[in-house]
Amino acid sequence: ADALILTIPDTETVMRACKLARELHPGLFILVRLNYVSQGIAAASIGASGVVVEEMATAEAMEKIVKKVLAAPTRPHA
């Protein structure tokens, strides 16, 4: 395999799988999905090549919606 994508909803399992995969295949591209930035930092330190952090993805999605609504010619009133 050229890549391993870990999206398991269990942080400990993702971390163990990432670490083991890195040990077994040093050149493998490993992408992980985790809930928090701190978990992403930990995953990077044990060998993740890339990290998608849910709390950041949620914040980015919310930012996009707010910008779209605020840029609209007539905004809905609360």
C-alpha cells in the first residue's frame, strides 16, 4: 500500500495503528482523523504524515457559513 487512512472513532486505536504502521513501513503516507488539536500533535509526533482534526474542520465550516451569511445583501434577522 502507498497510503493508510485511519478514521476509526477511537483515539487510542488510531494512535496504536499509526505507530505500528510507521514502524512497519517508514515510507508509508499515513493520514489520521482525530477529534482535537492536541491529539493531532501527538499523532504527528508518532509518525502521522497528515492529520485532519474534527474541531478544526468544524470551526472552518462554521467560519465559511458565517462569512457567507454576512456577505449576503440581506441578512436574516434573529
